[in-house]
Amino acid sequence: MLVLAHISDLHLDGSARATERAERVRDRLWGLPGHVDALLVTGDIADHGTEPEYEEAARILGLNAGDAPFPVLTCPGNHDSRTPYRKALLGRPGDEGPVNSVQVFDDGAVLMCDSSVPGSDDGELGQETYDWIEATLDELDGGLPALLAFHHPPVALHHPLPDSCPLRHPGRLAGLLARRPEIAGLITGHAHTSAATSFAGRPLVVGPGVTWTLRLPWESEQIADREAPPGLAFHVLDDSGRLTSHFRVVP
């Protein structure tokens, strides 16, 4: 059984408010009494994509000192910028190519995929990323269930804000899923709301936002509820390859 914590959309901008909310969630996760295999952070880690914002994110997430109690896996969102993300968050040389990474566990693999499009709020999994996914799954040789994590959901969420900047070309992703039965599910962020649906026959889970919560049209005329507590999710990939998700708020 693989147990994953999941946060998204920290939008760290140097403000005391953004820092406090991110640290509050971090403290909750770091203080869990039971075992978690990894933390997934699905994009919009920074608000403006600057190096100081990523330096703060690295501090909060324990990436500099290596003091996180479990691996911290990240991917970019539309507010992120690849070169400072690599340099200040990951401690790697700057590069404008997609930021993709994989973590293999005894009970499954997590592929953190870059759906950001420089200069655009839309998302897209580019050719280099698709090639990387295929090659990574080939290396695993179907021996483990795999989860794909990225920022932009590939389906409409029935709110005009996230639906205005979706993942482009979702049919291509559906084709990948049709060829790859080992992909057990998709995990995304971007929408600032907890949501569960399906895509191409696989579960699709959207993580809540840390910075603010989206209010749906039938809930409120207000789009961004900045007073709602930050949210997080726990995903369980069991021995049968079934994905189960639980959602929490952090008062």
C-alpha cells in the first residue's frame, strides 16, 4: 500500500499570509503520527516564479536541509518559472526544458510531470514529457502501478476560472492511458478546490489549494474564499491498484 500526502497551489509571494498558511500545512504533515510515503506538490508553488519565492518554498518544504520526514515530490504550474524553479527549489542548473521526475516505491511509482507552458496559463504535456513518460514506464516494465501527477486537470471542472486555462489536447493524454494500463490514476491541482472525477476510464483527483479555496457558481458570487482554511489530501494506492483519496482542512 502506497500512502501519499498531497498539497497544491501554495502561491508563495513573500507575504506573511502565504508563508503562514504554507507553514501551517507543513507543520501538520511533519507532525503526522503515522507513516506517509511521500508528499506531492502539484504546482503553483511560487506566485511570480522568482528565485526568492522558491528559496522560501525550499525552506518550508525542507528541501535545503533535507529535514522532511519523507520525500517531497514537486512539479510546476502556470505561475511557476522553470529556470528559477530548478535553481532555487531543486538546487540544479537553470534550464527551460520541462521539469519531470519519477519516484519509485515498493508498491508503486509516481511520475511528476510538467504541464506548464512558459508564457501561458494553459497547460500542455509536451512531446518531451510524453517521451519521458513512455520511457519511464518502459523501464518499469509494467511491474508497478503508476500515478501521473501534474498541475492542469484534463477535464472541465464546471467553473469558468479553471476551465478557462485547461490542459490542452486532452485526447493525447487519453491515448496514452489507453496504451498504458499500468497507470492507475491522475493527480492534479490548479483549481483550488477538492474534486474527484474520472478521465479516460481512470480516477482523476484534484487537490485543494493552500492559498485560497475556489467557490463554485452555485455557492457564492465570490470566486476566491481567502478565509477558508488551507486544504490537503491523502491518496492511498492499494495492492489491487485502486486509488482512494481523503481530504482535510488545516484550521
